[in-house]
Amino acid sequence: MDAPASGLLTVQEYRSAIVSAHRPRSPRWHWSPRTDVARTTVMIFATEGRVALSPDLLHADESAVGVLIHSTHEAEIHWTEDARATVVWLDTDNVVDASVPEAPTPFALAGTPLNHGMLTFASSVARRAEVQTRVSSYLVERLLVEMAYGVLLERVETEPPSLQSGRPSHRARMLLLLNRADPDYGVEDLARDLHMSMRNLQRLFAREGTSPAAALRALRLELAQSLLGDTQYDALSITEIARHSGFSNTAAMRRAFQAHGAKSPAELRSR
């Protein structure tokens, strides 16, 4: 479907994300599978009216706020009259991994707090007309990616317990990844979120030759290295990089770099 037919109104572009606003001109959009382009994950929200994967669900499932589709799927998307849409387009590799795999089929986005939050945030981004700064662009993109990852994680979390129990370490790493940028998030919080004792949590990571604290520190280090090595984020000071990477201060970040034998933050910044 071309832009006029989709009722395209606005587009906000980021490095690996796009947010677009639409007033659908057709009650039906057809989504065709594509394997000749970069893998894309799309979240389609109804900011007005309703959207569903079948016409029968337009009014039957009024709690749904949108649908999620990967570029490998095929689907029919149905709209109520006078609907408006906000669509978030993301690089699939940024929002799926071994712990949170691609959804096998398109699925409805239930009216959970996370999905409502994603809808509200994406709609706000689609409407913004002000000039973007490097810092704001980075933060908006990061929020879009992490919220979409959370949406897919939430889908996995609602699977039957028999399926979830086979990947406890994956779930732990998912939670660490989602919370790595929060300096207040620690091992105790992870144990609470997993409903595990600290002893069992330590045993879980010990099977892989590490500890939850070390795994969290490594994820934060990876994020800090990514930000320091990208010229797009030169506007961020090293202190800001430390804060956005989940470290309590720059000294904690430097110690993490030293412990892993990595170049110092200053050396990475002076590349």
C-alpha cells in the first residue's frame, strides 16, 4: 500500500525506528510477507476507532489497542470507520533474541498498561513537530525499542507455565536487559521479579559460570561502549553516558571498564 492509500499524515525517523501517523482511507490493509528487505517488526495502534486482525474482532475484542506484525507474516488489518493510527516500525533484530523470539503469527495487543503506555508514547512522538536533538533522538529510539521488547516479553510471559519453565536463565537475562539502564535496579530486584530466592538466583547464573551482578554489569558496559563509540551521541558527556548506561556514577563505569580489560571511557570517546 502506498503512502496516500494508507492515509499517511506524518513520519518521524530515527536510526533504526520510524513512527508514522495515518488516517486509514481503506477499511482493510493487506500485509504481505517480505524476505527481500531488512526484517521489520511493526506495531499498529488505533489512536481513534479500532483495529483488529479480522472484521469479527473489531467490536468483539474492545480491550485490544493494536496489533503486532513481523515482516515475515501475512495478515489482513481491519479498521473501523474514521479510525486513526500510529504505527511503530522497528528493526526486528533490536527487539527479538533467543529469549524473546519472533511471534509465530500476528497477534492483538491487549489493553495492558505497557501497551497503553506504548500507544500514548508513540502517538506523542508521531505528533511532535519540534527539531530533534541528538540526545532526544537517542532517548526516543531507546524507549521505543525497549518498550517493544517489553511487549514481546509480555507475550512470552503469558505463555503456559510449562513453556516458561524451560528457560529461567533466559527470562532472567531479559529482565536484566530491560532494566540495565536503571541504576537503581539490582540483583535483589531481579530475584523479586523472578519470584526466586537470592540463593536460587545465584545458582541459576553459576551454571553458566557467572553471577547475576556480573551479568548486569556486562550489559551496562556493553551499552556504555555502544554510546561512547557512536558519534551520534557525542553530545552526551561521559557522566551522562554513565547515567544512561545504568551506572551509579562515572567511577563505577570506569571500574567496570577496567575489570573487563576494555579501553577507558575517555579513550573510546577520543577515538
